[in-house]
Amino acid sequence: MNWTELAISFFVLLGGLFMLIGSIGLARLPDFYMRLHAPTKATTLGVGSLLIASMLFFSIKNSMFSIHEVLITIFLFITAPVSAHMMAKAALHVDTQTLERTQGSEAHQAATARKSTPSEADLANKQEGSES
Amino acid sequence: MDPNPRFRLFPMPVQSGLLFVVWLLMNNTLAVGHIFLAALLALAIPIAVSSLQHPQPTVHKPLLALRYFLLVLMDIVIANIQVAILILGPLKKMQPGFIAVPLDIKQNLPITLLASTVSLTPGTVSCDVSEDQCWLYIHALNLVDEQELINSIKNRYEAPLKEIFGC
């Protein structure tokens, strides 16, 4: 057992752990918007760690730098937020139920309508109120 | 007529270079045949699609962009650990919420980058952008202090993006 094997196992285990946590989050969190958080975050680091392990393993095995895993990471970092954004947008569009204690209902309504947030009008009113 | 003939042959120089590198990385080789093929693709595809592109703001400060990239990379690691703790912890204590962040940047590319960064970093997912592109709506997994979160997004991510694109 040398240090490279240790490092590779460490990254594989870490990656697996984060993927597991992401999946647990997907199953455990109570509403749609909260569930979105788990796959966008926990999984990026999970896959990232697995790819680091893969890079180390194949670089040593073939005694040649193996860096095409970087591409997977980049594609993942580009696609994960975009798909999360599209799902959130679709959820807003069909008015998915949120958890009752979700805060910021004005922002939620404004986001559903895609219009400028009502707080802008509120702010203007407040300013007028304070001036008068 | 385009006054600069170099740009007729290479309408998208950055994308050409990227395509070349990505092709070689995907094949994980430096064989002559693949270098030739990559060069051919990097030349032909941008010429074919160049008429489809929209004018985008250019990167004014590449060094700052690199620093921003490293900052986001570090924040992704921190975000993962924070979200992992939240997921495994008691769910009843979580206070999810929507917030609206006023945007100072107006172009599509910086807003896209900001929204993606927000999705990848601690406890926030960007949901939508208002039609006039003045507000970014964000869902936060655990909203403790709304104003503080808005400020941190604006100072930590929006300000450097604004400087990078010089807008």
C-alpha cells in the first residue's frame, strides 16, 4: 500500500460519500425547490472527487498524464446550474407547492410572473411616504 | 466587407482554440492525425456557425477572471460541505425562502455566469430572471438573514464579474 493508492481510495470514498449525501438529500428534503439544492451541489463535488481519483489512477497506470477527465468536470459545472435553473423555472411556471414556512412570498410571486419585483414599487411608496 | 481578413478566416478565435483543445482532450492523444483533424474542425465549425452568434461583452481582465474562477471553485467545496451538513441535520430547523437580488449587470453573458455561480455556491439556486433583466430570483435552502445574503452575492460575485466584463 503506497501513498498513491491511499490518495486514490480517499478520493473515491469522498466522491461516493458526497454522491450518497446528495441522493439522501433528494429523497429526504420536503419540497421541490429544496430538493433542487442536493443534486446541484453535493453531486458536483462527488463527481469531481471521483474524477480526480480517475485522473490519478490512469496517470499512474499508463504512466502518462490523463487529463481528459477535466472535460467531464467542466461539462458538469456548465450543465448542472443550467438544468437546475430550467427545472426551477418550470416549477415556478406550473406553480409547484412550496413548503408552508417558505419565506419571501413576494419574491416568489414576482418570480412566477417574471416581472420586476413588487418590492420596487413598495420601495418607491416608502420613499414617497418618508418624503411627505 | 470585413476590414480585417484574419477574422473572416477565424471568426471566433477563442472558440476555435477551445474546440481544438477539447477535441484532443476527448481523444486523450497527441497523434498527428488527431491534431490535423482537430485543426480542421476548429477551422470549419466556427466558419459554419459564426453567423449565429450574438455580440457578447468581452473579458477585460483575464487575471481577475482566473481569480474569480478559483474563488468559485473554493466556494463550491465549502458549499458542498455546508449543504451536506444541512441535508443530514434536522430538517425542521431549515428555513427555506425566496429572495430577489437587484442586478447591476445587464448583459446576458455576465447574468448567466452570475446565475450559474449562485446555483453552484452555498445554499442557493437561481430560479428566474425578471423580464427586464433587473432582478435575479433565488431560492435559498436556509435563509437566515435576507439582506446579508443579498449583500454577499452582490459583493462576492457580482462586483468581480462587473469588473471582469468592464460594464
